[in-house]
Amino acid sequence: MQPNDRMQSLDVFRGMTVAGMILVNNPGTWAAIYPPLQHAEWHGCTPTDLVFPFFLFIVGVSISLAFAKRVAQGGGRPDLVRKILKRSLIIFLLGTMMILYPFYDIWERLGTMRIMGVLQRIGLCYGCAALLYVFLGVRARYAACAGLLILYYLLMRFVPVPGFGAGDLSPQGNLAAFLDRLLLGAHTWKKDFDPEGLLSTMPAVVTTMIGAFTGDLIRTGKSPKDIIRGMVLPGIALVALGLGWSRWFPLNKSLWTSSYVLFTGGLALLSLAVCYWLVDVKSYRKWAFPFLVYGMNALAVFVFSGLLAKTMLRIKFATPEGKTIHLQALIYKTLFAPLASPVNASLIYALTYVVLWFGAMYILFRKKIFIKV
């Protein structure tokens, strides 16, 4: 693969990731979900906990593929910085728009609206990682990533939190949650903490940088065998390091612990290696077509599917018992609940939602409409 060739496996991997996001975010009912489709209650890692770091990893790969040539040539950095900051801000504002939607009661919610979120973290991580990539050399990037992970560990373990002391990693007592309560006040996801909070964004930048290092490997023009080896061996090493560090700093998505960064970064490397071998090396692509369609409009489908889900929750109907039910629950109870047991009916609903959005994205794909920011 030459550096300028489009890496179709990356689009497929992106599509698999965003389809996974939509699947786990839209069950028929939150009361009946298979455990692998739920986040870990606190410490630990489920398949669902891999989705977000995989997406940040992909963002990092794209940073390298987009900027490496211009960085190597030197010059033009002010223009690059403007583009990076603009794109980062647009993604952040898209996340804010999704939180504010629907807008008719916006003034009632401004006092408690959440500031951070999934797209907000993506925007911040993209901006920080891209700036590190533009201004630092390769060794300095590695040193910065190691420094961020170690610093985060030291802060979380040794800085005391009022009322809890140092090293408390509970939802209420950890330093990241304390800073979110201090700086964001009521503007958090939950009262105690925000899983996409301020301090925990720092190690999430390293997740993105692991992707950027992977993009550099892909751009070398080495043989497919060497590229796969270059992903598999570091992937195994990162998984092992993450598991080892987890004895002192547990795997935790909500805290985005340093061990979680290494563990999920390693799994992302291994997953991309498999996609690369299947799609770009062996050209086994028929199975991957739905994910390619998703991957070519990943941001658009994430935003639009989220807005539709929120719309269905806002449309409400009166029941014969005098209660109200929102449209999503009505659809689930009427069409899906009678089909199977609660967990299976809930899963069928989520899968149907994914398939319907594939249909919408397929129309855009056929018309060669690809929405980018």
C-alpha cells in the first residue's frame, strides 16, 4: 500500500465503530439489555467500553494521514493550526447542539445543560492531538504521551480530594469528578461526575495519539506484512501493559484511566490489523460493505441518529390509563416487545435502528454525498 492510497479498511473500521455506537445507544428498553451491550458499572471493561476509544483511535489515524506530508515539508503551520482549531470547534459545537436539541425549551435548560459530551470530547481530543502532531517531532510525541499518562496517574492517586483524601477512585471521591463538580457545577451528566469530563480528557488525547502513531506506520509504504506486524506486536504489548497497570490503576472508561488507554489502544491496533488484512490485503470486501457505507458518513449518521432518538423521546401520547408514553416506547411495546423475550426484543429494536440508518446512509453513498467538517 502506498502512502497516498485510500485505506478502505480504515473506513470499514470506522463504520463498525459508529454502528456499534448506535447499537448500544439505542436499545428498545434500558431495562433489558445483554451485559456485553452495557458499560461496566464502574471498574472493568465490556465490549461496549471499547467503542468510544476505538473511535478516538481512528480520529488519530486520520490526523496522520491528513497532516503528515505537510508537517514533513515544513511551513504552513499557521494555516494548519487554523484548520485544526476550526474543525475542533465545529465538532464541539455539534455536540452542544445535540444537547440543546430540541430548542423550544432551551432557556429552561441552559442553567443545567451538560457542557461536555461524546462529540465535545472528540473535538477536544482531535484538536489537542493534531496540535501535538504538528508541533512535536516523533520522539517528543512519544514522550508527551507517556508524560500525560503518568501525570494523570499521579494526580488521580496522590492529590487529595476534600472529604475523601488521596487515591479514592470511587464515582464521588475521585479527583476528576471533584474538578468537574468544581468547574462545571450543575453542567455535568450526573450529579457526581461526568464520564466525558475535563481532567479525564487528558489521557483520552493519548488514545487519539496512539492512532496517529499507527497512521505514521501505514504511511511508510512498507509491505503489508510489515505493516500488520507493526500493528500486532505493539497491540499485544499495549494490552499486556494495560492489564499490568490495571492492578494499581483499574480499567475504567468513566475515568479513562491510563491502564484503560493502553488496553483499549492495543485492542484497537489489533482490530485494525485484522480489518487491514481482510479488506486491503486479501480484498475480502463484500462482508464489509455495510460498514463502509457507515464509515464514509460516520459523523453525520451519529448526529442524525442521535437527534432522531431524542425527537422520539419528546413526542408523547396519552394512554387509556391516563398516563403518557413517548413515541420510542410506543414503537417498542407495539412492534417489538411481542416478538421475543425482553432482552431479545430490545436487541431487535436496536438492530432495526442500525439497519434503518444504513438505508439512509446508503442513499447518500449512492449519490456520493459525504458530509465532512
